[in-house]
Amino acid sequence: MAEQHTPRSLIVTFYGAYGRSTRSPVRVAALVRLLGAAGVDPPSVRSSVSRLKRRGFLVPTRTTEGAAGYALSDEAEQLLADGDRRIYESDPPCAADGWVLAVFSVPEQERHKRHLLRSRLARLGFGTAAPGVWIAPARLYEETRHTLERLQLDSYVDLFRAEHLGFAATADAVGRWWDLAALAREHEEFLALHEPVLLSYQRGAGPPDPEDAYRDYLLALDSWRRLPYADPGLPSELLPANWPGDRSTKIFKELHDRLYLVGAGFVAEHSPGL
């Protein structure tokens, strides 16, 4: 997990955390300064911004003062809004909420879309119940629908709400649908990286330094925001005892509560208007 802090990923994380407080664009100079605080050099910021512009995530525009800047595209706004529901989810999932099933059929002449569908459903956190049948907690329905429509894949897929009626116990079936050992390792990697950071703040005297808070929060969020997609919020009653996801969720929440607003002050100082 330590290697995932790429410049492009950090820019997306920055916009998700701080770049949406208003619809104002972020000045290029501010992006360079703010990403520099997280260890990204200026050429990497500029090249990553260019790639995100080509992908339609960022839109070049001018600030009210006439400086060059970048704002989120409408598609990026929707993508980040969908992500918020996962990243900052506070209501614990419940097995009684049921499941959403995605069943797809792709003509052989368009088999490249079959691969795209599989990879996108996996990135949304779906498990595989059977060949061509993918399953996820029911609360992911809206995001799944938005994603498939955005990628123009919705015509190949039928979505269903479902409950598991047997024959195996649902907890046993979940262990087949998802690789729980791999998910547990991802949570443990997050804890190894960011639990010591939280402990240092808990032991510290006085309020955190704004730049330190901004940097540590941005890095923690950049690590965390992938986890609710790999682990789509499976109900605790269906997971093994001492599931590390419970602790990693608690650690991220406390880091957010301690650092986010302090970090926002650092962002406001270096990018007025956000």
C-alpha cells in the first residue's frame, strides 16, 4: 500500500477532500504548493494534471483573478460524490439489507466489453457468485448504476435486488464470493502505515501543525479511499472474528476527525477561495 501514493492519485484525493468546497478552480501554482507538501515535485504535478485533463477528470479554466486553474468536470463531480458514500459511510451495514446482483451478457463480437465489465464490477467491490453473476451489498446499487451508465455498459447488464436463501450459510458463501484473506491484508497494511500516525497525534501536546495535519490526512485518505472498494462494506455478522476492517475504519475516522479541518486551514492559506 505504501507505493500507491502516485502524483495522479494524490491529485484526485486532494480534489475529493478539499477541491470541492466551492465550484472555484484551483490555481496551478496552488496545486504545485499543496501537492509539494505531500512530497510531489512540480513537474510530476503538471504532468499528472495534464493526464487528468485528457481523461476528462479536470477542466482547464480561469480563477476570478484571471489565473490559470483547474476545476472538476461534471463526470468527476459525480464520481467523487459516489465515492463519498463509501469513504465516509457511518451507518454499519446489515445482512438484512440484502444484495444487488449484476448479470450480464455480451455478444462475442464485443468481447472486449466483457473484460471491461468484469474489471469495473471488481473495482466497485463486487464478488463473484457464479460465472456471469456478480454480487455486492444492496446499498451499492446507485453507484453501480451511475458507473455502468457513465461507461455506456448498462445495455449489457441487468441489476436485481436479492436475498440469499441457501443452501450454504451466508457467511460461508461470502467467503467464496470474496477473497477475505486478501481483504484482511489490505486493512492490516493500512493500519501498519497510519495507526502510528494517529498514535503520535494522540500523544502530542497542543493542536497539530496545519501543514502536518494536511499532509498526514491527505496520505491517509489516499490509502483509505481504495479500501471501501476492495472491501465493499460487508456486514460484520458475515465476517470472521476480529476482522481488521473494524479497526482500520475506526482509525481512519479518528484521523479524519482530528486532521481534516486543521488541514483545510492550510489549504485555504495557499489557495484562497476553497
